[in-house]
Amino acid sequence: MKKQAAIILTAVVIAAALAAGARALTVKSLEERTPKQVKLTGTVFEGDPVVNYNLTVPAAALSGGPFCFGVKDAADFCMLSARGGTLAVERVTGGVPARLADVKAVGDEVVLMVRGPLCGIRTDGGFKAFFVENENIPPRWAWMGEKKGKAAFRPLAAVLFADSFMRMKADEGEWRPLSGEWKIVSLPNPSRSANAFRLAGTAGKEEAFDLLDLPDWDNYRAEVNVRPLSSGAAGGMVFDWRGEGDYNAVLLEAGKKGGAVRVTARRNGKDETLGTFEGGFFPGQWYNLVIEQTFGRLVLEVNGVKALDISSPRFSSGKFGLTVRPGGNMQFDDLDVRPLTPTETAGLVSPEGAWHLFGPVEMKGGAFRFGSATEGFAFLPLKLGEGSVVEGELSWKAGSRGMLMLGGMTPGEKSALLVASARPAAPEELMESPPARRDGEASFKVSVVKGSALLSLEGDAVFHGIIPLREGMLSLGLAGSGGFSCAGVKVESAGRTRVVLWRNEIFTHESTMRNWNDDGLHWKRVRAENSRAFAYVNDRICSRNLEATLKLTDEQAAAEKFEAAVALPFEAGALDSGYELRARTADGRCEVSLKLKGETLWSGEVEDLPLRTLTIYRRGRFVLSFVNGRYFRGYVSPDELPLSMVGCLASPFVPKLGDVEISSDSIYEYLFNTAPSDWKVGAGVWEVLNRWQCDPRWSWFSGDSTRDARGKVTDPLALLWWRRHVKGDFTFEMYFGFKMDRARGAKYSYARDVDLALVSDTADMDSGYQFIIGGAKGKKINAVSRVLRNGEAIPWRDGTTSTESPYRLFTSQSHRFWFHYLLKRRGGRFTLEFTDQKGTHRVFDFTDPDPLDADR
């Protein structure tokens, strides 16, 4: 398996120190050019030019007149005023006020917590309300009325911190331990280790706390890998910290019967449980915890699964850190904290505070109804960027009108989809309506990908299209009348796109490791239409969500005449068996075309020369092309097509295969340079361990049998499960080697039983398939290779009745060799190829006419 050594200090902190201060700015010139329906008078103060800040206002001062903030001009600002025991928040646009929120409980002071376009309101010791603007709220404020108060302005640094704990044991970095024992633990020779460092916390009779010595944080995403070392050990993240008696925490507790993850709030020294997620949490395992925290809401993910979604006024702001409960010992790794993206914010905040409404429209939760004959509008002011996904359900009645807008309230940009209408579609709209006299329903999905919106509408109205977005951002809006409605609106972030890595620079100079560190790894040359072309296909990559970029060198780009292509073929032996984006350059001109199975879908001339990069992106039925990093054209397939591989071509030169960049959100590659929280130990010991007794410098992620204190094997099985699920077609591959153990025999004679299981129940190994290489037969080891289906051996290949494959592990000369294991499933067909010192062998190749529903 591929590993990566840790060789550099990677704790990164960006926390700029900003001096608090404000300067006065007269408002006279603003008043002269703006209508005065609501008159802003007096002096406007302007703070430091930051996007995150707090404004603290004495509540008593509001009795003398409103407090205005976010001032853009004399008729465009937000206004805070006290009316009896209620605090009113209003938005003034063009001099016309509109109510945003009412806060009934008012303490001694009101804190306006501005985070870019989001403003939270905290008073009386807790978070009360929030609202969202369509752009960052400027740090400018003023008092209206005869009695002027004072506002305290506090600029805040951006939330940004990462720590993989790769440092000397005495270096605490930005951390300040308050209690307990906190130390960095590492392996010997860390420069040749896959993952040598982690932070260990141990608590005695009191809790152990390790806080970041940074400003208070709120509205952020925090991720960390945790590992309880003993049954009953509990620990995790602390946030909103204001002292040892006032903080919130996410705690993972390990137990012999499964344990749990809890979200707790401590006030005045007492804990209150806000939410509990029961699960299988055991000592010795790594787990991944992610929290998304915003004003009044917290979402918790455990190992990629949404576990808890809690709304509480206790979620506000404070310091961040790590904790271990009394008597426990935990390990921590791979901490990452960053601000929420606008998409994540939109998915967390309640619709009542996020959406802006104009005209006759009713909103309740995530549902909108446009029942009037007059058109109404609903607009999400947050601009949604790369990776944003919006879904919902539309319905309409005969004679109603409904529109989905992707470019905000600005018309004429071909960014509106007319779903239902009693009138013809306007030129800027993308789609004619369904029959005007028929009721209908449809679900919609909008994905923001590389500056464009991929829009799908399925139901009584059908549409699939690619819409380039202004500045690459989605501004979502709804418009309707006469009974049009939209329900179940969800705003989420798509899975992270991962770059597929083939090389590890640490190991490129080691000849014994080059079979998994070579530039041309996995690329095979295939036929091309002319003898001067060099075409290659990488058949290890198979997905319907893929991006591939071919890069040209300066010398190649300067050639007078050449061809280059990047492709997503469906078959390993033919570059033109799927999508192909090809460029032909000659006589100072360049033509780019997109083909599907050899047929040209479109072509066009490129003006941006010289040609440096060609990029093709596929997401399901959508295909986008980019030339020199800029969007060129797209295509939407009317049908679902097979999985794609990756290919490239160049003529008359050879493409540089090591520089072909491949990425996908459906491919998982593990270098084991981070804590293995995606993997669950089923048996044995799995750690970053040394492979060779003769050269203990090198270490990788390794599995070994369970042994007692004297080193005697008590359980020979070493079993590791992937926590994620495998659905449908897939490719699994790994590089591995046998650990050196002189006590078990010379020349690796003990090597045997390479077993991959694909089951439906991890507690029952007979609930799916087992692919066994070099298994035992009676008392003889490395005697048989076979496939078990629900515990029964089946023919190892089509056309035979034999259940025993002729392949056996070749263990001679394997001291520094890395074996390659490749399993593919396509429908009911399974193939397994195994590469040893003699070459590549087809160990299994069979078709199951009734494939099992095995996904683990």
C-alpha cells in the first residue's frame, strides 16, 4: 500500500492581530444624494476595514434613539431600536424600513456579531437572532435621536488553523495546556514513516484541557481525528470556551458495548447534555469528528455520517481546544479549523433569517407559497460557490407562473428557468413551460461546478442544462404567482474533490519502491488513428464523476503544428470509446472539438493561444470543457452512460503522463499519512510499524497478529474494515508487502492468506464474497486461491467448474518487493489481477448471474 512519510512541520496558524479603533466620518454628503424617508443624521463612525467584527451597544442607550449599523449611505443601513421590552431589527433600503427580527429578552448590552454577510444578535447572556445580507456588512455605524450612546468596536481575525502535530515534543506552538498531561508522541526515524506524530492527552482526577491561545471563534468548521486508548476514555473538542465553568464540548466515549458521542454544555460548573449519538466506539480505534458551528446551531458528523443537528442559544462564540475527561487517555491528529463557506452557512441558518422576501409570498421553514395573482419573489442573498448543491420540490397549478432564478434578481442573463406559465417564456428564460392548464410537480437540483450551474428538473417538467454563472457564483431566487410553490429546499456542500496521487516524492529515489512511484504508473499505450500519435489510457480510474487535465510543456505549446487530447473513454483499449476533447493547432489557429464515441458533438476555435492546458470534466450526464483554465463549452447527454476511465493523446510528441492531473469526489486514495479514521480494526494490531527487521528506519501502516506481553500470538488474524460502503461497480487496488519476521522462517516461507472480503454484514464473513490468495488447504499453507460466495467456493473463472485457481503466492525474492492487488467489479463480473516478481496474473475472472448485495 502507498504510504507517505512525515518530514516537515505543518502546523499553520494565520491569526492577524488587528488593533481596535474607529474614526468619524460625516454623513452630510450622503444625505444630499439619497431620499430621506428614514433620515440618518449625525456622525457615522467607521471601523477598521475587516469583514468580521463585534459591535457592543448599551441597551439603555437605545431608549434615546435607534442605533444604525452596516451603513452604506444615508438611505441604506440596518437599524436597531428598543420598543418597550422588545428589540427591533430593521433593514432600511432606499429609505424604506423592513422588519428583520424581534428580540424579546434584552439585557444590559446588545452584541452585534458581524461575520461577513451574516449578523448574529447576542443579549441577555445568549444568542437571540440573526439575519443575512447579500454582501459583507460594512463596519460603519451611527446613533439617531437626541441621546447619543457609545458603541464598542472589536475587529476579529479570520478563523484559520491546522495542526498535524508534526513537531518536536517540547514545541507547543499555539497551544496552552491548562490541565492534565499533553505531549507529542512520535516514532523513531520519523522522516521515513508514514505518519509518525500525534498529540496525546491524559487526564487525572480532573479534566484535561489544551486550548488554542488565539482569539474567540464562531461560525466555523472544525475537524479532528480522535483515538480513545482505554475503555471508558472520553474526550474531544471544546468550543465557545469562556472559562472552565462555561463552555461547550463534543465528547467521544469508548466502551466495551459501543460508547457514544455527546454534545454537552457546561454552565456554572454543571453539564447539560444537548444531544447523544449512540454507536460502536471502541478503544484503540480512530474516529473522525466534524462540527459546523454557527449562531444558535451545531451540526455534528462522525466518520462522514451526520450524527446530530442541534439548535440552542448556547452556541455562540469563545475559544477552541481539546479535552480529555477524568481518568481517560486519548490521542488526537489532523486538526483543521476554517471559516464556514457561504454554502455551509446557508445550509445551517434557518430560512426565516436567510431568505429575503418581496411582494406576496408566504414562507414557513423551507417552504414557499406564491398564492397571489401578483408575482412575489424569494431571494437567498448568500452567493453560493464551488461545490454548492441546492435541492427542492416544485409544484404548480393550471394558470400559475413559477420561475427558478440562478442569477439573482437581475434579468436578461439567461439564468432563469421558467417552470410553469400561462404566458410565453421571455427571451432570457431557458425553457418553455409545461402545458398551462395542467397541474404539475417536479424536483430540482442545482450543482455549482467550476463556475457553472448544472441544473436538473425531473417530474412533470424535465430539463437538464449547463448555465455559466456570473463570477462563478449562484444567486438563488424564486418567483411565482397563482399557486406556484417550492418546498423542502436544502442547501448543502458536495463531497470534496480529491486529487488522485500516484507519486510520493519521499520514495522516488528508492529503486525498490518505484513500482508504485513511477510517472507512468497505470498508463497503457493504446491504438491511435495515425502512427505519429501517442495515445494512453489509465484504466485504474473508473467513475462517472471525473476531471482530467492535460498539461503541455513550453516546448510543446510552441510547436507550429500539433494535436493534443484528453479523454474519458469507456473502454480500456480505445481512446475514442467515450468522451474525447481534442485540440488541433496549425498556422496560428487552434480548433477544439468534443466527441462521443468518435462522433463530433461540437467544435469551435480558440482565441486564447498558445494552448497550455486541456481539461474535461464529467459529472453524470453533464460534460464541461476548459481551455487554458477557462470554460469553453458543455454538453448534456440525454442518457446515462457507463463509467469513464482517463486517457490522453499527443502528436507528434509524447504527453507527459506524470503531469496529467486527475481528480474525483468518488475516488478514495489512502497514503496513510493521516490517522486512519476511515478504517475500522476488526482483529489484530494495526499501526504505523516497521516492515524490515534488518532496516528499522522505514515504517508504514501495518497489520499484525494479536500477541500477549511475552510476544506469543494469541489471535493470528489481522483484519481491517473500510467504514464506507461500496455501491455498484468499483475498482479496488493496493500495494503491499509482507513484514519480515525471522522467528517465523526464512525467505518469507510463512507468507500466505491475502484475503479481501466484500460482505453485507461485517459480523458475518460468509455474508458476501471472499477473494483468497494463497490460502491454506488442510495443514498446508499457500496451497489454494479461491472465491467464496456466502461461504461456498465457486468456479474461479467462467467456463470452468474448478473452484481452485492455479495461482499461488510467489514468495521468493519478495524481501523488498511490493505486490500489486487489483479487483474490479462491473455488473456481475469480477476480475482480480495480482502482480508479483514474475509479472501480472489473472487470478479470478468470473460472472455472478445473481450478484449479492454486498457493500462492505
